[in-house]
Amino acid sequence: MERLLELQECDLEIARLRREMEDIPRRKAQMESALDAQKARVAEADRALLDAQARIRRAEGEIAEAHAQERKYREQQLQIKSNDEYRALESQIAAVKSRVSALEDDELAAMDEADRLKAAAAEQKAELARQAERVAADVADFLARSKTLGDGLAPLEADRAARAAEVDPDWLARYERIAAKGGGAAVALVEHGTCGHCHMKLSPAQAVQARRHDQLVFCDFCGRILYAPA
Ligand SMILES: [Zn+2]
């Protein structure tokens, strides 16, 4: 019976290592998807900056056109004789100037915006670099941990096989059936006259038998093998 308990210790440890190994790819994928999200934020920040820079160039282009228009009006004024025509051109020049002034305001606003977006994009990139470094370190840790787990598993499995060979084959078969079905511990400790797994009250006869270890005793409720120290 003690051998069966030792076997169970071994099986629980093997199961724990396997669970941790299986969890590693999931945690790795989680970190990588967080990194992808940060890459998307960097791309978004770069795009916003490019938009602002395009607005600046557009405003500059329109300002240059407006200045050219103003020069054309001034040249026309030189050739004009009538006062009315001169005044009409003068008011068109005033309109162009006010348009230039509005465009310059737009350009300044876009420049401020671009400065802000440039800083934001740099911050997102710095964050990405920090995250990438963290992920690389964690992935290296995961790989190392995975190797450690894998290395630990082989001797444990050899140990398990040796222990299993020492258990009565019939007991072993029943133990393995219960362990496979119940997932986890097949042997439950008797605690204060109850089954340590399902906590149901055992009959006094069961509690006594569970201490004798000369035959397998099962919990009537959960079917676990009952064990009480002699
Ligand atoms: Zn039980």
C-alpha cells in the first residue's frame, strides 16, 4: 500500500511537470500576441505622424500658390488704369492674404500636432523595444524551463516504472483505472473517518480496513482507494 502511495506521488509529480510544459506554449503565444498589439500601436502612431506631415506639406503648397496669385494680382495692378479695377484687384489681394493667414494657422497647428505625434511615436517605439526585450528574455526562460522539465521527466518516468513494477499487478491495474478516470489522485487519505477526496463519512469498518493495507478498500461515494496510516 505504501508503494502505491509512492507511485501516486510520482504520478502527481509527472502530471504537474506535464501540465507546466503544456502551459508554456500558451504563455509564449500570449506574450507574442501582446507584442503584436504593441507593433500595431507603433504602426498607428507612424501613420498619424505621416498624416500630419502630409497636412503640413499641403498647407505649404497652398501658401505658395496663394503667394504666386498675389504676385500676379500686383503685376496686373501695374498695368491697370481705372481706379475701380485697381480697387477690385486690391480686394482680391486682401482675400488672398487672409487665405494665406488662415493657411499659416493650419500649418502651425499641423506642425504642433506633428511634434506631439513624433514624440508619441517615439514613445510607442521605445515601449515596443522594452517589450520585445522582455519577451525575448521570457521566451529564453520558457525554453530553459521547458528543457529542465523535459530533463526532469525522463528520470521520473523511469522511477515511476520501477515503482509500478513493485506493486501487485491487480492493485496497479485498479489504481491506474481510477487515476485515469478521476484525473489526479486515485488514493485518498482517510481523514477523521472521512474520505480525503470527497469528504464523505466512511463506515467504521471501512476506516479500520483502510488501516490494514492487506486489501484495497474503496470509498463508496467517489470510488477512490482509501488509505489510512497504520
Ligand atoms: Zn470518496
